[in-house]
Amino acid sequence: MVPTKKIKDNIDYINKIKILLDKLEIKYVNIEHYLTAFIHKSLVNERPDLSSSHNERLEFLWDAVLELAITKNLYDNYPDLPEWQLTDYRSSLVKWKNLALVWKKLEFDKYLILWRWEELSGWRKNESLLANSVESFIWAVYVDLWFDEAKKMIDKYIYSTLPDIINNNLLKDYKSIFQEEAQRRYFITPSYQVISEEWEDHNKIFTSWVYLNEKLIATWVWPSKRKSQENSAMNAYNLLFKSN
């Protein structure tokens, strides 16, 4: 959606969000939190007159809310598992690829607000962007209705994916997988370097390199430092080990 008037005054869009909240059985108090959760910063950069806030800053609070909810569930449900295994479970639940799958299930792409260039460039299908918007939506539930209601949504749509993660051996991220394989085969721990941080159409782009000793193995460009390193590790793993 590319808006033409202020989001808070856009009755059609507000009604669309209300229908979503009703479908998710969220008894909201302040609708504006949920509007903000779907506003990408590209709109604010180009048209601050349409909205003065966007969803990126909300991710900071979301991380704390999600980690607390997931940690409590794992601690209560798996009393006999060691800490390292609980940590693997938690990392797999909150990684962006899993959150992107949650986004697709909820069809949140229908509600995301982008500016024109980002819309035409296919950002609506960008998995990293999708994951970030799931995070922001959880934040909106937390700020509007507090922790118990946010946890209900986390339990229903995110924590519930754990059996599939376990059954399909999706517990570890590629940084962990690549490190274990590099240490097993070469007795080397990979190292990462962010070699550039550039602005492209109002979005910060990170380029990460991954090395074994001082040898460059792979690189990746992504609008997130953490995810650029994760993808460079995936690329390195596929280049060195996947066919072996």
C-alpha cells in the first residue's frame, strides 16, 4: 500500500487493521499502535507529513518482550534440558527466517505500508522486512495491552512452531553450523568483518565478510548487520561443505 493521506486519518486503512485485529481476537485499546507497527521507515523518510513514526524503533522493545516470553515457556516446559539446548531452541524460534514464516501465515504483507520505490522494488516480499514487522506488531500488542496479551500471541504463532523446528532439524543458525563444521574439519573458528555501511535510498546497507584465518570465504550484503553476517555464513557453508 502506498498512501496518499495521513495514516491516522485514512478510514479505509484503519478499518482494514480493525478487521485484522478482530480476526486475531485482539481487543485493542489504542489503534494507533497497530498502525505504526506496519509503517516502514521509507514512508516517513519521503513523506513525513503522512506519518511521523515508523516501526523500526519498536523492535528494540520487542526483543525484550519476546525473549522473556519464550524463555519462560522453555524453562517451564523443558525442566530436564540443559541450558545450551534451551538456548538453541530459543535462538531458532526468534531468528528472522522463522518470523518471516509466521508473517506469511498471518498474511501481514497485506497491511504493510511502504513508499513508492520500495513497493515497486518488491520489498513487500523481503523476508527480513517481514520478520521485522512481526516484531513490531508484537510490540504494539505489548504496549497496548501489556505482557500477558503479547505472550498469548507469541505462544500461539511463534512458540507453537517449535515442534516443526525440532522435527525438521532447524535448530541452529548458519553461523553456528558453519563454525562447528569449520572447527571440525580445519580446527579454525570463523571471523566476521563488516567492511562497509552505506546508505541506499534511505536504508542502511551492511556488507559482511567471513574469513577462515585470513582467507576470505564469502560475503553478503543486507540491510541488517546481524543478518548480513548470518547470510555470509550460509554462503560460506554452501561453498565449502554442502557438496562434501
